[in-house]
Amino acid sequence: MSLDQTTVKRIATLARLKLSEDRMGPMQQDLNRILHFIDQLNEVDTSLVEAMEGTNVSSMPFRKDVITEENCVEKILANAPEVACNMFVVPKVVE
Amino acid sequence: MTTPITKPALKNDLIRLTLAEAKEGLLKKKFSSLDLTKAYLESMESNRNLNAYILETPELALERAKESDKRLAKNEGGLLEGLPLGIKDLFSTEGIQTTAASHILEGFKPPYESTVTQNLQNAGAVFLGKTNMDEFAMGSTNMTSYFGSVINPWKRSDGKDLVPGGSSGGSAAAVAGGLALAATGTDTGGSIRQPAAFSGIVGLKPTYGRCSRWGIVAFASSLDQPGPMTRDVRDAALMLQVMAGHDPKDSTSASLEVPSFEKSLTQGVKGIRVGIPREYRLDGMDSDIVKLWENGAKWLQESGAEIIDVSLPHTKYSLPTYYVLAPAEASSNLARYDGVRYGLRVPGKTLDELYESTRSEGFGTEVQRRILIGTYVLSAGYYDAYYLKAQKVRRLIAQDFELAFQKVDVILAPTTPTPAFALDESPSDPVVMYLNDVLTVPANLAGLPGMSVPAGLSRDGLPLGLQLIGPAFDENVLFRAGSVLEEAAAFKSFLER
């Protein structure tokens, strides 16, 4: 299975990545090489196999629904690129 | 075999000690933590050409060393009191820049400390700084770091600069070259074991769940596991003892008691069954690697182990499985870097433009490649064909190991298909690059502990590693067999040459 440029652009948009014209070609080639490599998996019969999410995940523990940390607004905002009135600032999203 | 090796300026014999030897020296008051820490800081300064650290924290290290000396004077020292370590820049360290070697996190100072580094600090360890790595731990060369490549302290006979392996390449170069007494690493597909093999040190990836992942910048959450990188097997046991343990903040960390690792070191391998997986013998495998593997089996046999051929039939599907699952998890984990809450922000007129500009400028090429693959295999219409399929093959790979461990106690294989290569020999085709991890990835998929032990030299005089893989939560069998391999190989580290 090979990806055409339209598909690569669509995936990039989904991933919020911008691929400039000069990077599009090499990236498309790399992705297709990787997908071709991955296609080996089709050789394996998995019709009777259950998917495995990971190891050590069979019994996810629950914790009590309690607040463990509070009054940490300063810590949360400490690394923000732009802050106003104790909030993160982003470009206008509502017209 | 005459190999011209350029020695770093070793002004001080203190930096040749192992962690265990340095610990003993401190307890016997032969030197202070301040002496030891200063020796390392000097060595770091005179070996900056290796680019092993992204950030050095000398003031903090000296301050902690003085505090350690006070505790040692009162005989109140912890298990790693006063011992200077390097910390991979994937571990969040409170108030100290943590970048994952990415431009997108440049300047980020975590408001919290990772559980593993907290455990090390509670035991009295002194941190020298944050070690270089492949960006977001994605790579096998340390060449994807935004902060530049790391140089392996070892040199080949042609004198070319070699890669230290990756992704924990800075930690490996630091431990091998005398820039840290020991270091932390993380291993998602071989990122502790492969650089350990390339740099002639010991690297241990514990069982998934043995150490907490809390506060470690996430790459592929079902595969990531932190572990020690050390000068010898004993040091690995010492470090793991402190790093390991259940953590309520990581729901996948195992609520099992941590056994004593040190006592396994002297238990030997008499009666232990060692499996040799025939599928790990790759077509056209380097003859040095084949010879090393045969030596390893012979050494274990001579020490009383039984050697048994085993089959892990789905081995060849490990890498394709990994290159679906790891990018899928990464694309999801790395969605958090949006230029809004922390890290780099590249301005845009709209919020989407801000996201796209920030992420395109902040992530390097390999990271973007993996995000795109991951996004594709998780996208509508392809999820079943790729992601679900890979999860099914993952189970078959794990079952191969379960069956093998009904017949044997530990598996022996090489760590890498080749010794370290030069920076300019690094493959440009990503798939060829991924083949570096062909022997290490299966243990991650199955969640099993694996250790690389330096065991010989290539014809070019470069270190080669043997890998031991054990059943889940049986790191002790790795320490038993690893100690035997270490003694038989009598490998001389870079600092001992």
C-alpha cells in the first residue's frame, strides 16, 4: 500500500504538522518505505489471536476520587509562553 | 589488534572507580563526595567534545555533595549517598531544564520530579546534569538530538568519530568515558541495551512495570521502561535496587515487592537452562558477533549452565510490529505539544496555524516521520489493518517467549547486529536504521527484562555486547548469568585501557 501526496497532506493536517513543498517528496518516500516494511505483518495469520494492549495491564487499579494537589495555578502556568489573568493565551477562536 | 585510543584527560583516578567501589571509598572515608563530584565535573569540562550532556548542573552537584558529606559523617547516608550520576534528559527534574533533546521543550522546567529520580535523590545520589539523547528517545545513533550528536569515547582504528548508539547515547558515553559514575536510561526498543553495547558498558532494561514511568517524558507508553547504565553488573544491581518499586502515580507499575538484587550476583549459573534462540541468528550476521555469541554460551556452560536451542518463531515480525505500535503511541503522546501550555510557541494568526507552525518547527524530521506513521495507522479505515493487526502479532511474539521460558530460565543472544559505526556511515534510509534494534525490540514487546553485558571486541577493536533476556520480574537471573559472563569475558572498559 502506497501513500499519495494527497493522503500524506491529509495525515499531516490530522497530526497538525505542516509539510513544505521541498519536504513533501522525501517524507512521502520515507513513509512508503516504512509502510512497505510494516506490510510484512500480513503474512501472519491472526484470525484466532486476541489483540494485546501491553503487558502488566490486565487489572488496572482504581484510586479514590479525591483531590491530591491544589492551589498549584502558579506551577501550571510557570512554563506557559503567554499568560493573562491566570489563563493561557491563544489566538482568537470565536469570530 | 592495535587500536589507537584517544584518552580523555584523566586527571583523577577517582573517575575510574565503579559505583560500588566509590561507595566503599566514601564509607571508609578515603575521599569525600565533594572530591568525587569535583573529579567528575572536571572530567565533564575537559570532555565537552563528546557532547554527552545537554545541561551540566555543577553548582547544584557541589551543593548536594556537601550535604551528602554531612550525612556520611554522621553515618546517615542512603544507599547511593554522595555518588555522582548522569540523568537522561527524558526524566523530569524539578526546576531543572528537561528537553527530551527536542527544540519543542527547550527551556521547559518541570514543576515536579520523576519518581525514579526522586528515588535516587532520596538515596543520596548527586546529579551532575542532564545527558544527551535522541529526540524524544527516537533513534539508535543519538544523531536526532536537537542539541547535536554525541561522540562515542571509543575510536576505531581509522580514527573516525563513532556514534554511541541511542537513544540513551549521552548516558552511555558519559558512563564509558568517565563523565558520570553511572547514569539513568530509558528503553522503548533497545535504547538502554544498544548504546550500552556500543560503548562497552552494562545496560539493563527492567521488566515493564518494575520502575515507575511517572515524570518520564512519554514516547510509547506500553513499551517505555527506565533502567540503569553502569560500569559493571554489580553497579546495575545497586542502581536498580534504588530505582525500582511500586508507584501509585503510574498505574502500570507493578505492586510487587522488589527483591534484593545484589545477592544474586554471586549465585552463579549451576543448573540454569540457557536458551539460544535460533531466529536471532540473522542472515549474513557479522562473524565477530557470531563468535561472541558462541563464546557466551561456552562460558555459561563451563560454569554449569545447560545450553538449549529454542525457537521464537515470530521474531522476524517484531520490528514491523514495533514500527506500528511505537509510532501510534507516540503520535498520541506527542499531541500534547501544542505551543500553548509549555515549551516552544511559534505564533500564528489562528489557533490551528499556531499548532502547525509550533509542531513543524519544534519537532525534528525523525519525530515528524513517526508522528505521521502513527497518525496514519490510527486513522479511520486503517486502524484494524495496521494497529489492531500489530497488537495481535504482539501477542504471538509474547507467547513465543512464554513457551520458551517453559523450557529455559534465561535467553542468550547478541545485543546488536554490528559494533558502533561512524557518524557519516549512519544509514539515511529509516528502515535500514530501524534494523539496529532487531535483537532488542522483542523484549520490549513482551515486556521482559533484558541486560547487555560488554563481552568482547570486534576486529576493529570496538566493544560488543551480549544480551540476556529473562522471564517477567526475574531480573535476578540476569544478574546471575550477567556476572558469570562478565567474569569470563574479563572485558576491559574504555577507562581501563
